[in-house]
Amino acid sequence: MSTAVEPTAPAAVAISPEQLLAHWQGHRRLTRRLIAAFPEDQLFTFAIGGMRTFGQLSLELLAMAMPMVRGAATQEWETSFDRQPVPKDEILRQWDADTAAMDAYWAQIPAARFQETMTAFGQYTSPLYDLVLYCVDNEVHHRGQGYVYLRALGVEPPPFWERQ
């Protein structure tokens, strides 16, 4: 018979919530530069191999990141998003506003909540840390598609390693 007690929270943390946000915001800075580099007239028209346009991918990222953080902080989740094409300047304006809002909402998330299982957007059930990592992974994946698009359009993308 085991007398070991299951801990309610991990004894050691590999990365703090603050470090996780800093890492994500670094990715967001790079993605923003990629959006800014994209030719306006190609943002919602250029695609390769049946993939969505980079404009559509950018709107998806807007529909996920800040709403994920707000939902984690407030436990109130949006379930529908307007993804109609908008000018690049509007995407960048919303990106900047969301970045600031993410910082504010993130500060409201108790550290223990990252271990809690929740359902984001009414359909994705996982521990919060996993939901956040999915958002980061999704952004990196779609940014990679944006790099391919820019190169196909003859535009030099920003260096992928510069997240400052």
C-alpha cells in the first residue's frame, strides 16, 4: 500500500507564467512584423496549394490569442468571431491592442489556474497550460505559412529568430 500523497500543484516549474507570456509575446512581435511585410493587395488573395490566405490566418490568430487569455482570466469564453477581410492596418491595430490587453488579462490569471482543466471557446478541453501552448504552436505554424507566401511573392521575410 502506498502512502504517497498526490500533490495538488507541481513541485517544480520549468517556466513561470510570466516567462511563458514573454515567450509568447516574442512570437507575437515576429508575427506582427510578418503581417506588416505582407503586400496589402495579396493579404486576402494569395494562397498556395489550397491553403488559406495569410489574411485569413492572421484573423484566426486574432480570434484565438487575446480571447484565450481573457477567457483564462475571466472564465468567460467567446464562441463566435468576425473573420471578414479587413485592411492590413486594421489587423495591425487590433494586433497591438490585443497585445496590450493580453498583458493586462494575463496578470489576472492565478498561477494555479494553468494546471486546471477548462473548456476554451466551448469546445477545446485541456489544462490551461496546454491550451496556451496550442495557441503559440498554432501561431508559429501559420507564421511559417506566411514565410512561404512571402518568399513565393518575392518578399524577404523578417529573420525568424528575431523575436525582440
